[in-house]
Amino acid sequence: MEYASLAEQATVIAHQAGEAIMEIYEKDFAIYEKSDESPLTEADLAAHHCIVAGLEKISNFPILSEESASIDWDTRKTWQTYWLVDPLDGTKEFIKKNGEFTVNIALIVSGVPVLGIVFAPVLNTTYVGIADQGAYKLVGSERETITPKAFQTGETWRVVGSRSHQSPAIQSLLESLPGKTELVAMGSSLKLCLVAEGKAHLYPRLGPTSEWDTAAAQAVVEAAGGKVTIIDESEPLASDAPALRYNQKESVLNPYFLVSC
């Protein structure tokens, strides 16, 4: 399979979805409520329809989007290769208008995110990861190869986290790190991308996420040379922890995970 060509085409689709989002972002927009009471905007649906239409033109792979999450497990468990999409990751950031939201498109093969595009429309920044081919960042038309940055003795640990109060579990993990720590606040899947491009050392996630929240950015992290591993709370920094994988169970909720180099 020619992942580089698919990545180029999916990047164009992500940018088109970003344009649809920005048309709504730049004016007042209606906020609806999903059944779980999380905010849903017109932009979610506009981006969803744009992405689905685009992906259907470039492949015949099935598509699982946050906005089509009702596809049942009996159907999904037969998929070996499929697109996993979050049309607008960071809806709360969108509503706050702080710019830290993204369009996420991932290609999953046998549970592994082999290709990922994370596009932040307001920031005009795109992250692309292709398995065994590396990862890069586009700022406008400027392209830059990205790699994680290993922690060096004497440095301050830069740890990605929420702007709000950290949980006791996160505090415990931070206290287990040797030396000083600094919180790097960011919204949406951009958290993972900060580790992928070497602007942070770790991103521990000890809270709920869904598979579409993480797949595209995980593809970027892994293509860049980093890791996204399942956290065992008794040993959160274990070096042999298994990688986060997809479509392995009926629930689309992720286990807790750690992003590292």
C-alpha cells in the first residue's frame, strides 16, 4: 500500500475540512448537545461530511468517525484496514476560540495507526506521520522533519498536561521523575504532537479518551520515533509497556497511556 500518496491526499482532505470549520469558527455558531452532553457544533458535522466524502473518493476502506460511532462491533471487528477520524478534536477549545483544536485522520491496519494527519486550522499547522517513513510538520507550506527529544540529565522534565488542576495520579507520576518538572499546557491531540516534535518529554494521560482522539497523533508520534504505551498505574514509566492499539475490543474507549520518546 502506498502510504505516502494516501497521506498527501488525506492531508488535502484535512485542510478542506479545516476550511469548513473555519467558516463557522469565524462567526457565531449554534451549540447542540450529544446524548452524553458533550458539546457538538455545526463545525463537527461540516468537517465530518467533508472528510467522509473525500476519503470515499481515494479508497474503499470503511470509515469510523466520532460522528458515526454507532457502527456496531460485529461490523467493526471484521475490519483489518479502516480510516479512524475525529472531524474536530477539541470541541471545548473550539467553543473557547483559543485555536487549540484539530482535524484528525488516521489509517489503521491490523490495530496499528500507520498513517496520521493532525491539522490545526487556526495555527495553520499540520503534522503528518507515515509508518517507517518518518514524520513532518507543515507550517503553511514550510515543511520540517520532526523527532522526539530524549530527556538529558540536568534538564527540566517538560510534561504535557491540562491547564486545570492535575489529578493525584498525575501528581504522583510527576513526583516520581528525577529533577524538576514543568507543565506544558495544550489542547486536543496537539498534546501528543508536542512530544513528537521534541517540545515536551512526556504526555501521561490518566483520564478518558476515545480511539478517534488519539490515533492520528499516535501515528505521528510513532513515525517520528516516539512511543504511545498503555500505562500500568503501579508502574507508569515501565519501559516494556505494550503499545496502544485500535479496534481490539467492543468499547472505543482507550486505556490510560503515556507518550514518550
